[in-house]
Amino acid sequence: MSGIFGFSGDEDFFLGGSMHNLSPGSCPGVYFPARKRLRIAATSVFSGFEQKQTSIDVLPDECLFEILRRLPSGKERSACACVSKHWLHLLTSITRNEVVESVQDLEGEGFLSRSLDGKKATDLRLAAVSVGTSSRGGLGKLHIRGSGFESNVTDAGLGAIAHGCPSLRVLSLWNLPAVSDVGVSEIARSCPMIEKLDLSRCPGITDSGLVAIAENCVNLSDLTIDSCSGVGNEGLRAIARRCTNLRSISIRSCPRIGDQGVAFLLAQAGSYLTKVKLQMLNVTGMSLAVLGHYGAAVTDLVLQGLQGVNEKGFWVMGNAKG
């Protein structure tokens, strides 16, 4: 091998003596693989000087809050709500009283109506409704129909409506197990113009929620309570004491409501109630006797599934002086 390649030994081969003179043509019959260029990835000289992009999101929420509450009108607020979910949530946390007086505009008399059903009913959509309707006539009617335990509407969504929709007059909450007294109380305090309220299949709402409605929504004229297991007699008594404009009451499948609540309500409001619906309740003939005595203004009456009422109860109601 040393005679063929022209080197004296292993030491000369590794030192590279005559190895530099080898070429594919100099040694016939010997295979030389093709040489590839080595690619050396060199780091950029400017890699240590990366430019950081500045953003308004680096400001604390307190600063953003102060900026957003000084926007001149609802249109600007609606545009800012499209920037990000974070901005949208900040905007919904601004109440009417916190908007700077110099930039407040007359934004709503409650002309708009919105309805959210099933999967479309979420806290995020409620926040968007709250901000978006303020500059377009104001939200007057809101119907939320949830999907039971899969519902994505919570007290946070109701809070967003409460902060942005003070002109709300009609509210319907149906099948929303995640809604509690916290959300209802927020609505009651911020939306005192409510005239019609429908609470159906909302087990998280109790007497505390109804008390908040009674103390703040004195214009309430139409109340429906259906399958709300947390509502009892105390809530009805609060409604009877404070809501003197009540004209229609409908109560169905509420196991904690009995004669004490129904009889008190009918005795207090019977002179001006025109529509009464009592269905699937634990009441006796005493409630019917009170209805017959005080319900002189009632023109629309529905009594159904009252297991504790017998013929005597209907007889007493029919023969009462009312």
C-alpha cells in the first residue's frame, strides 16, 4: 500500500505528507466519494439586539380602564370591544356611573331586543350584546334560553348586561343552572326599569334574588317563577310588599312555596292583580279562600295541579265576597 500511494508509513499518512496530492485521476481503480461543501450556520451579529414590539396591552388594567371609560361614544366603545376578549371584558366592567360625564351620550331608550338560545347563549355573547347595543338604541328585551347543565351563562354574563344595559325592561332566564342570586341582584341594582321578569328552571336563584328584585324594581308588573327550587315564601312576601305595580303573577312547580307566601301575596296585591296562575304548588284551600276574598280585580285565573285543594276550597273561593 505504501508503494501505491507513495508514503512511507502510517505516521506520514496521518500527517498528510503526500496525501494532499491524491486526485481521482491519479489512482485508477480506486473509488473517491464526491465531496460536499460544509455549511456553517453562523449566528447573526444582530441576534443579541432583538427588537421588542411595544403594545398598549402592556399597560395595567387600571390604565386601560381609565382610557376606555373616556371614549366619546358607544360607537367607539363597540369598536374597541372588537380588539380582544380582554378589552371586551374591561368594557363590560364599566358601569354607566363610571363613564366620564363630559363624554356621556344619550345612548338608549331600550328599543332593541335580543334572544340567545342553546349553545349561542354564553357569557362572551352577553358581553358583546352589552357593549354593542348601547350605541344602537339600548337593550330593552333580553331572552336567554340555556341548555341545562351544559349552559355557558353564569353570573358574569348577567353582570355584563347589568353594567351596560340600564334600560332593560324585559328579562327572561330559562334553564340556567349556573345563574345565582349574585347575577340576579346585579341586574336588580343596575336595571331598575324592569317591568317583566321570567325565571324558569333556575335552581340557583333563591329568596335573596327575589328580595333584591323587590327592593330595586318597583315597576315590576309581570312575574313568572317556574321550577325554581330555591325560591320560597319569603321571596313572594318581599314582592308583595314592594311591587305595587304587579298585575300578573304565575307560579309553577316551586316546592318551597306554600300557603304562607301565596296567601300573603294575594292578600297584599289582590286588589290590583288581574292575572293569577297557580300550578303544581303545595297550597291548600286557604290560599283559594284568600284569593276569593281579596282578588276582586282578577279576570284571568288558572288553577292546576293543586293537590292540597279539595272541593271545599273551591266552594269557599266561589262564595267569598271578593
